[in-house]
Amino acid sequence: MNLHMRQKELDEVVISRAILAEQNAVMMDYLDLECAVVGGAGPAGLTTAAYLAEAGIKTGVIEKKLSVGGGMWGGGMMFPRIVVQDEARPILDKFGITYKEYQENYYVASSVEAVSHLTAAACDAGAEFFNVTMVEDVVVKGDGRVSGLVINWTAVEMARLHIDPLTLRTKYTIDATGHDATIAHQVKNKGGDLPPIAGEGFMWADRAEANIIEHTKEVFPGLIVAGMAANAVAGENRMGPPIFGGMLLSGRRAAELVIEKLL
Ligand code: 48H
């Protein structure tokens, strides 16, 4: 029996050309975005990206890590399970994420399945992912809006190389960078008119989850905060053990805000 796969000759350089040609075309196209979701591979950003792309909004997901999932991938203390409360169940249902009822109002799902389904939904709807890419600064010009992002390879920062970045243009930016609220801090540090960023408070799950939707808002023209970044900017409590309903609901809310503005 012949165990070799029967196939035509393959040219390594053609493979390289295919990758470069395709990704260059995508990058050229995505230098002009309707919405950039920074930290878009965390649960809030993935949810935002899926809803935005589904609404037909040209969405770029910018993620500094190689992997998707942000803090959801590892579940709670590396037990790959998340808990979601009643209010967020429609989002699990929409994205085909299965779950079991643990007790009333506590539903348990696989963190790996949740991340995979959200990522697939965002891709299927047409969002483009730019991973290993980080936002190191924002563009704010005479109109006083965040109208662009300054991007570079994560590896450049890790290697501490002095290599200048590139820039993309965007109508809206979602800061979905998690606990650090990186983009809001960049705007604030450069003198942007934002209220003081208090950083997140103690763990208080029900309060943190109840208030996150209210904190998901445009905090500076063109800049919307979502997920843990929204609570950090507001000085709100953290929700601690991996209860993820708030991240999904906040991600959906951020998408609704952009859709209201653009459509
Ligand atoms: C590009 C960046 C940059 C940058 C950061 O941390 P995340 O999972 O964020 P959320 O808000 O979607 O979810 C928070 C959740 O995971 C969590 O930690 C919870 C619920 N904790 C509760 C508690 O009390 O502890 O994802 C943020 C993503 C990450 O993947 C980062 O790599 C990425 O943002 N990121 N990407 N440019 N400058 N900064």
C-alpha cells in the first residue's frame, strides 16, 4: 500500500507569495476601518467584533497576543470553564455555545468552546484579525476624536527594538484591552479630556456585573470602552471568579453603540 499522499509538486516560494500577497492586500484594505476593536481577542472584544461584522461594519480586531481568548481562554485558575448568568444566556445561544445549569442563574460552559465559537462567528461575519499586533498610541487631530491607531508588531516591543510604527484610520475604536484599559490610558496620559481613570476596585461580583453595561460607553469622542476596561475606567469593582456574562453583554452593548452611530 502506498502511504504517500498523491499530489502535484509544491513550490515553497509560491506558498510564501500566496501568504504575502493575500495578507498585504488585507492590510492595505484594513488601513481604513469603520471600527477597530483593540484587545479584540478577549471575550468582550470578540463579542463586539462578531456583532459588528454581522451588521456589515468593516471591523478589524487588533490583538497583541498570538492567541485568541484573552482572559477567557484559561477559565478560572486554569480550569477551562466559565460561568454565565441568566441575562447573558441569549448570547451563548446565539453563538451556539453549549452550557449546563449548575443551579438557578449559574450556567457553566467550556471556556475553549466559548472562545472558539465567538472567534468563528467573528470570522464568519467578516471581521479581520490582526494578532501579534499592538496599539501603542492613538491619532487625535483637530476634530478632537480618536481617528486612528498607531500599531506595531508585539515582537518589536518585546525585543525593545527601535522600529517606527504604522498607522490606520478608524471611525470608532473599542478599548477592549481588559484590566489595563490601555487605550483609555493612552488618551488620558496625552491630555485627553477623560475623567480620572480610577482603576478597578475590590472583587464584588454582582455589583461589577450589574454596572458594566452602564460603564460601556463613549468616554472620549470616537473611543468606546468595553469589558473589563469599562469597569477599570469607571473605578468599578471586579467580578473575580470567572463569571463572564458581563463581558459578553458589554461586548454586545459596545457593538450596539457603534451600530447606532454608523448605520
Ligand atoms: C492590542 C491588547 C493591548 C494593546 C491589551 O483581558 P481580556 O480577556 O479582556 P475582557 O475585558 O474581554 O475580559 C476580561 C476577562 O478576561 C477578565 O479578566 C475578567 C472577567 N476578570 C475578572 C476579574 O475580576 O479578574 O482581553 C484583553 C485583550 C488581551 O488578549 C490582551 O492581549 C489585549 O487585550 N491587549 N491588544 N494592543 N495595546 N493591550
